[in-house]
Amino acid sequence: MLDRPPRAAAVRLVRRIVALGCVLVTLASCAGSDEVSGDRRVVGGVTVTFTVRPARVEAGETVTFALRIANIAGRAAELTFPSSKQYDFWVMRGREEVWRWSEGRLFTQAIEKRTIDPQGSLTLTEPWKAEPTGAFTVHGELHADGYRRDLTGELRVGR
């Protein structure tokens, strides 16, 4: 019987370790997927992150929608809002809008400015009581000039 050279054993061991690492990374990325859902956008030195927490709830439980604006630049960032409506959140089931935070609210029509210090952040949050069951796409939008584009997250509401 011929012995395999020691190098072949080392190659097999490395392959097994790499395969195990891939499995662990895959499992870790799936863990906690019910905890948070969301999206991110970078504009210059500012990162806008939208989150839905938790991403899976029972009907009647509260979900929190958040827009976090982080200034990752070395200088202050000034956000200009065309009105007091600085953000909005809404929930869609397919093409049907189920809920919108700004619905029925009044906003002043005056330009507002907010400054975020270097390495600083600002978080805008609103709660929503998840009433209908099903799968939803949740939208968050920052209404500052140059940043207006909706970000999305997924939400599942069960019984």
C-alpha cells in the first residue's frame, strides 16, 4: 500500500476547514434575519440607513421604522428640508398602501436645516402597530434636498 504524501493530507484538511467556514458564514448570515430588515444609501460623506425592527411580528405588535443619517465625513454635513416633513414611512402589500406615517398630518412650508457633526448621526423613528397579516414592503424616505429616494425593508406579520 502506498502512503499519500503529507501534502495531500494538508490539502484535504484545508479544504475541509474552508468548507466548514463557508457553512458557518452562511448560518451566521441567516441568524437573526427576523430581527431586522432594511436598506442603505451613501450620498457623499453621508450614509442613510433604513431599518425595520423586528422584521417578523405577530399581528397587533409594534414595529419600529428608523432612518439613521450618519456623517462619515471629516466635516459637518448640512441637510436642507423644503418643509417640516423631514421624512416619511409607509407600508405596502403589493401595490396597496396599507399605512403611511404622514397621512393626515400637517407640515409647515418653511425651509429647515439640520447640521450633523463629523462622525455624528441623527436617527428618525416612528412606531407602527402591525394590524393586517401578511408580507409587506416597508419604505422609508428622507426628505432632505439631494437625499430623497425611498429605501425599503421587508416585514412579515403573522397570527
